[in-house]
Amino acid sequence: MYESHRICVVVPCFNEETQIAKVIEAMPSFVDSIVVIDDKSQDSTCKVVEALAKADSRVELIRHEVNQGVGGAIATGYKYARDNKYSVAVVMAGDGQMHPEDLPSILDPVVAGEVDYSKGNRLFSGDAWEMIPRVRYLGNSMLSLLTKIASGYWHVADSQSGYTAINLKALETIHWDEMYKTYGQPNDLLVRLNVYGFRVRDVPIKPVYGIGEKSGIKPLRMIPRLSLLITKLFFFRLFQKYIIRDFHPLVFFYALGLFLFPLGMLSGGYLFLYRIFLGSVEATSALFSVFLVIMGLQFLLFAMWFDMEANKDLK
């Protein structure tokens, strides 16, 4: 137990036969349960975990019959923690990239009742730029910015970090079978937590790379797909939080901004090409395009400001 709270660590893994033992053997003694979710591995991951379970009674293996993705594995672990009434469920990946020394820092705000969900932030560290591969760092930063807008947690960064802790109340509230199944799971979960008004906090952690892990993430392929998902999640949150559950005029500001700003950019682009290839453009037409862009941008900025104010207590 940790500060009189029962702790369950969820370890999603897929083909981690070389890394999973390091994760389990380094688990702090205050962890009450280590539930390993094998997502239909093709290597000897399960055999390694079964051998470790004989030496450590805290270890339990749950095997997926069909590969569901990392989000599906995490959802299975969360449901296990929920059904067994653990006070806090922590996610630590099976590839060893989450340092056990950071676990108390992740747990402290949750067990103290200050927040419902805490997550690691690797970007706090001054060494992050040097330690994290450049493409992943830049991609993560872009996705974090988009996730701020989509989730309403404007104070949260490093949206793709999977080192997290969540309390029992949130475990019992979120519908885990509806959560996104693959690498967009952290973004999807943040949006769902915001819809229900849960408090979230970033915790500085150390980036861990170059320890033998093999990443299946292809940033150039993943970023466009996740950007589309985040856009859908943005509209989902606005509809659920500011229309269905309550009403806030910021939806009008977002609607007008998202209509006027692109319209102004398109008309401006058309006039620009017309001027280059066909001839002169009326000054009033150009001014009208500028007016649309400025008004649309103002509406968007005011909508973001209202959204920040509406969510300032969720940290």
C-alpha cells in the first residue's frame, strides 16, 4: 500500500520478452498488484511473465485473444482495477521506458485527493530535447498543442505520455469499452475526463530512451491520423460538455470563428492567385477578405479564452 491506498499497476505489453522482466523486477514494494495485459504477443512475453508470477504473488497475467492495441490493453487493466476496487491504477508500459523512481511523484497528487488523474510530463526536463528523438519530440509537441485545445486541459503538456495514475472514482465513471484502442488513447481519455469534470495534473518525469526498447510508433504516419482523431474529439467535447450537459456561449464563438476564418483565408487565397495570373483586384474585395480573417481569428481566440476560464479549476 501507498499512504494507506491500494495500488494496482497496469502493464500493457506487446512483444516485450526482452524488457518485461526489468519492469516487473523493478516494481516498488508498495505496489499491491501488477496486472500484465498481454496484447496477443507473438514472442515469449507470456512465458516470461508466468515465470515471474511464480516468484512474485503480485503479478497477474491477462491475455488478449485478439490484438486490441495499447488503448485496448490499458482499458482491460483499468477494468480489472475498477472491479477489484483498487484506490489508484497506474499505467507503466512493458518496454521499461517509465522509471520506477518517478512512481511516488505520479501517485502523490492522486492519493492526496488533489486531482483525479495525474500524468507524467517528459518535456519539463531540460534534457528532453537531447534525449528524445527529434522527430518524436517535435511530433509530441504538436500533438500536445492540439490536445490542449481539444481536451480543455490548457495546463497539460506531453499529451502522449502514458505514465499515469487514476483514482477509483474516475475508473468507475469512464466507459472503458468506448475508449480509443490504439495510440490515440491518452488524447481520448483526457477529453473524456474533461467532459466529466475530473481534475488533471502534469508531473515532471525523466525521459527514458536507449534501454533496448523497440518502438512501433511511426511519427510521420501517426501524426496525421492522430490529428484527425483530436479534431473529432474536440467537437465531441464541445457537444457533450457545452451543449448536452450544460450550455456555454463559447460554442457560438467557436462556430463563427471556424466559419469566418477559413472563409477569409480561402477568399484571400483566391484573390491572391487572381491578382498574379489574371489582373487587378478591387480594394474592397481584399479588405473584405482581411475583415473575415480578423473577425474569425478574434472569435477563435475569445472562444479559447472562455474555454480556459471554464476549465481553470480542473488542475
